[in-house]
Amino acid sequence: MLIVHHLNNSRSQRILWLLEELGVPYEIRQHARDAVTNLAPPSLLDVHPLGKSPLIEDDGRVIAESGAIVEYICERHGGAALVPARDSDSWAEHLELMHFAEGSVMLPVLLHLYVGRLGEAGAPLHPRVESQLDLVFDHMERVLRPSGHYVLDTLSAVDIMLSFPAEVAIAQGRAATRPKLAAFVEMIQARPAYRRAIDKGGAYQFAR
């Protein structure tokens, strides 16, 4: 059975959601953040040298990196409908946004978190970090389709990948200036599979 190494309040929540959408049987191995530092526990280092989550184990193989995990699950576990055909016009957009979700978005998201912990020492960095957050969140708002989804007009792998940064944007109080992004978060969080993933994964600070 597929195993998900799940870290509370992390990007691994979207892996649980994906598996619930596909109806794939899986086991959760829970890992809890340090209550003081909020860092991942050493137990994840026992699974993978990077010591980060999400991680999955499948057929004896350990796979890290959210995008790789989503692509692997879609390929190996019945998620073909969540990925555009390679000969379609949507394929390049799918590929771009799958990488955008971690490559461009998460750097300013994490910088915002870390710089915020520096107090006054981090003040000079705030304008630059905020400008980059505006840039990526504006792009996420702009490329949402009229259907409320990314890439396809039904749920796609990109929706799964962009769910976490979208939730972060709304948690940061950006709903008023990004109404389509706010509607996207409301829509995905209302899905039965999403709610089941919350029930199984445990408390998740970005769920409404």
C-alpha cells in the first residue's frame, strides 16, 4: 500500500487530497512539527536524506518533491484525467504551472515566513518580499479560467499543486484583492475529497 509521510500544516496535505480524489488506498505516517521551532522532526530524516515532507513510499520506492509526487500518482494511480494530453494546447501550460507552483511561488512564501521571524532586523527585506508575493499571487489570479480551475475546466493536477499557495494567499488576507483566488480556495475546500483528507490528516491551519 502507498504510504504518505505527512507533516502537519504542510504541503503534504495536498497529496492526501489528491489520493482521496482518486480513491487510492494509502496509509498515513504522521510527523509533527516542533512546537517551538515549527521545523519538521528528525523522524523524516529516517525516510529521506532531505528530511522534508511530503514523502511517499510506493513499491519500495521513496519519492520526494511535491510536483514529482503529484505527477507520479497521476501516472501510476489512475489520475490521467487530471493531466492534459501531451498533444493538446493545454500541455505546455500544465507543465509551466506545475513547476511554477514550487519554483516561483514558494520562495517568496517561505521568505515571508522567515523574514517575519527576524523582527526589525528583517524590515529592509519586507518590500522586496511583498513585491514578489504580489507578483506571483497576481499571476495566479490572472491565469484562473472562467470555470474557476487552472489549465482544465475540471479538477487538474495544477489545481492540486496551486492549492497550497492559494490557501496561503487567502490566509495572509489577500482575498479582497484576489477574488478569483478566494473563490478557488472556497471551491476546492468544499470538495468531499478535500474534507476527507482533512479528517484523515488532522488539523490544518489553512482549512476554513
